Amino acid sequence: MYFTTIPTSGFSDEAVTQAKRLVGVTTITATSHDLTASDADTLLAFDNPDRVTVTVPTDAASQIDIGTTFRLAQIGVGSVSVVGAEGVVIDGYGGTPTAARYAVIDLVKRTADAWLVSPAV
């Protein structure tokens, strides 16, 4: 799924809020996961007793648009870490690994191979 930024003037606040909602939850029980464009509209809920590694692909290897956001949650007791494939830069303060069960991370594609990770909360 691809996202396009459009001005929100002319839309009601409710319409804007509805447009930003996640459309589903995908539970992942593996200890590793490679992000794909199809992960973008869902909450990725990682449920594993061991540490989970989420790999962000290079721009050349994926069809993920700049500005796309991913939401990751640690549901199991295993922490979730985000790493970039070779050549991918992950910037942020205190984002990974997750600190505790039920922590949530947002990951945003800033440029072709640069991403911003929000702190786990």
C-alpha cells in the first residue's frame, strides 16, 4: 500500500482522523521479520519469548514510499529491535530495542535509505 501526502484543509477533523487509523493487526511469532510495503497499514504485533529483529530493506530492494510509517509493538516478552539492511540508516533516540512488553515503535521512511524511529513507549 502506498501513501500520498495531501493537504487536509477542506476535510473535517473526523475525516482526517479516520484516514490515519490502522486497518488491521498482524501478529508475528517469528524471531525475525523483513518489512515490506504491505506491512504499512497494520499494527505489527510481535509475540515471541525471544528477541525479535525487524530488518528495514534498502530502497532498491523495496517499493516503500518516502513518508510511509510502520507501527511495531512488543506483545510477547521478547524485545523488538529494528536494524537496517546494509546501506540503510536508522536514526532516532531510544527507539530500539523496545524497553518492555507492550512497547510501541513508529518507524518512518525519511529518504531513500534513511529512516526515523520513534522512542518506544
